[in-house]
Amino acid sequence: MTLLPTTPGPAHRSRSGAARARGLLVNLGLGLVMLVALAFLLPSLMGLQRYVIMGGSMEGTYDLGSVVFEEVVPVEDLRVGDVITYVPPAESGIDTLVTHRITEIDGADFRTQGDANPAVDPWTFQLTAATQPRVVAHVPYVGFAFMALADRGTRMALIGLPAALIALWSLVELARALRPERRPQSDEAVGAPEAAEPRTPVLV
């Protein structure tokens, strides 16, 4: 009887290496998807609001493309030097959110200025709500990624497509794991000649 070698051959080692590489890629892809999801969900779970700096008025403090994270605080807790995000009054001609630093508080009237601007904003305003977002942290340049993800097509390409490929890959690996393994037949079963059938004696 001939014994089969127990050491894996080159083909087996190649398949094992490819399987490990596929597993590593799947894990990396899953980790990337989870990080992106956390970047979207974590601030809201912590009670923070998130804004992307899209202008240069705070350059040097919060550069273009930075993401600022803001906690919601009572208006009476605001102080000179705090940075807030708000919509300027209608007479300013600006109808979008701005993120500027408070330079003056006179009763209920506020005045702000961008850190990169040479002069204070030419308007005063009042905060009619009981609370106001105030900047507590920022991450530089990450906002460019959020601006890209705001586009549905880009979001699907960067998140949806990799997630779909990872799911498909996982199904393929599961099918391979569940497929029964073919065992090679021994030399006795493959190469041994069939035994001759016994012959019945014949009287002649």
C-alpha cells in the first residue's frame, strides 16, 4: 500500500494564501465602511452638531474644508470669544450659515467677526432661540470628504458599491466553506487490479 504525503502541495498553499488575502481585504473593507458610518453617526450620538467650513473668513483657525463640531448651549452661557454658527440678519444680505467669533455682547445684541477678516461684521443680531450651537472642536480638511459624500452618486460609489462587493465576497467564501471537500482516492482504490473471479470446474 502506498501512503499519500501529508505535507500540503504548492497548489494547496497557493489556495490558502489567496484565501487569507481575500479575508484581509474583506476585513479592511468592512473596517473602512464602519469608520465612515461612525463619522456620520458618532457626532449626533454625542449630541453634537456638525458643520463644514466652506469659506475663508475663519482661515488660520478653521481652514476651508474643516469640520467643526458644536455643542448646543443656553444663549445666556455664550461669552465673548466663543465661536458660533448662525444665520446673519436679513439686512446683511447673507442667507446662509456663517461661523464667526463673538466680539461683543450688549444685552441681547451680539456682534461677531471672522478671524481672517480685518474688521468686525457690519451687523448686530439677536438670538431668538433659547439655545445656540457653539464650536467645541474641529477636524481640518475632512469636510471635503463630507462635501463629496453629499452627492448621492459619489456616496453610492464610495460606500454602497464596496459594501455590496464585500457582501458578495462573503457569500462566495461561505459557499466555498460549505462545499464538501473532495478526498483523493488511495492507490489501492485507484491503481489496484480487479481480483479475478473464481471459475467453476467443468468436467470434460
